[in-house]
Amino acid sequence: MGKLYFRIRRTDASGKVTYSPTATLSPGGSSGDGLFIYNTYPNPVTNSLLFRFNSPQTGNYLLELVSTSGQVIQRKNATLAAGSEIRMDLNPRPAKGLYFLRTSDQTHDKHYTTKIYIN
């Protein structure tokens, strides 16, 4: 898999169209601006989920399962020492529906948000 290229198209009130500069993302690693590639699976979730980086990380992390109304349903603290995966067991299991997994790297002040569906 090669690099992914992104641009944002913006249309102002008068209809004028402008484009942002092209941003490059390299799947399977870090982009040039320090953005780490991650994923959350399985999705839909039944009993537990895995938050996973594509490369080893070090730091203290806080995972929060958040409802669409903004209520924090569950929290988990984790520490990675050259690891790439954090498991979160959903116990007690929340009601079926759409949620967000908000992950904070408290060591490096980075934040990641993923939409998940609980089945």
C-alpha cells in the first residue's frame, strides 16, 4: 500500500472554491508530521475492543468510552512500554448503539477518537 494524499476543498458564501495544501499520510507508520496510524477493532464491538497503533509506542494512555450525548460510560488507564495494543473489556456491557472511543496519550499530549458501534 502506498501513500495517501488528502486536500480539503472549501467553498465560501460567494461560491469561490479553494483547496488546502496536499497532506501526505503513510499507512503502517508515522506521517512526516508525527501523526501515528491507529485502528480500533472489532467494530461492531461485543464484549471487548482493541485500540492498536501500527508501530510501538511508549507512554500513559487513558481510554474513555463516550456516548453520543457526551457522557463517559467507561474509563481505562494503560501504560505502553514499546507496545502497540491496549485491550478494553466492556464490563458492564453498555446498551447497543453508537459510541466514541476517546484515547488520550497523556505523556505526549495527543488525542485520538474513533466511532464504534456496540452490538
